Amino acid sequence: MGKIIFYEERNFQGRNYECMSDCSDISSYLSRVGSIRVESSCFMIYERSGFMGNQFFLRRGEYHDIQRLMSMGMMFDNFRSCRMIPPYRGSFRMRIYERDNFGGQMYELMDDCDNIMDSFRMSDCQSCHVMEGHWLMYEQPHYRGRMIYFRPGEYRSFRDMGYSNMRFMSMRRISDMC
């Protein structure tokens, strides 16, 4: 069971909202988020309600000031939704595809990949099938830039999901992180 606490002010001050699962609209509980405490598990936080917009991965810890998160590469200044990443201890397997609808080159991953261009000579990734585990995909090599969380399932078109201007260049398993 995960637990995340959102506070309206920095340094865990002001009104707060405790969440132990997914929350599609934090703004119905708090007007803004100034600090966050993740007490257990890991969470993805989202820029917009309904798990939409830019995402950021948070593991167990204290985040005294969202301005500090921004210095870590976050591209937004408030959060509207969060999703708990369930603990997972099994194996990992994902197929990545060069084009939409599982077209073009295909490679199967069972471990992290810090650069798909160097590893597979693949210049783009536009769809994937996550068969086992939970993964983060990053827009830049070496796990940098904006990130997207993928849980088991088929993702036929990143463009249709709203990521038409992103290229995914590295992938990381979420295992020992949580």
C-alpha cells in the first residue's frame, strides 16, 4: 500500500491531502501543491487532472519545495493528479517498435536501455507492448528529459496518446526504485 501526502505550502505547511491510491484530481482537495511527502511506494505525479500532461516520478522521500523539483528537470509548477506505482518483484519484458501500430523495427527489452540509437540503431520509438513489469521511458538518452510511465498493456500510438512531439530514447525498469 502506497501513501503520498500533498501540502499546500513549502516545508509541509498548510492544508494537506493524504492519498493511498490513484487520484485523478488533486485540485478538488487543495488549491496548489507546495511540498510532498512520499511515505511508501512510488508515485507518478501529473501536470493535469486525469493523469494527463507532463509526468514526474517520485520515490519514497520528502520534497520540501516544488521549486527544488523544477531544478531536477520538471517542466511544470503544480500537480493535478497522481498515480501509485504498485510494488513489483517479477520479471520485466517490453517490446518497442519504431512506428505506430507495432510497425517497423521491433526490439525486446528485459533490462534498462540507456540509448536506443546506440543499442539498436533505432532512431525513434512510436509504440510498445509492455508484457511484464512497469517502465519509464525518457525523451533523451541516459534517462534524461521528460518521462512517461508505462504499466502492462499495449500502446499502439504515442501520438494518439498526446505525445506527438516526443521521441523516446531510453527506457528504465521500475524495480528496486520503489
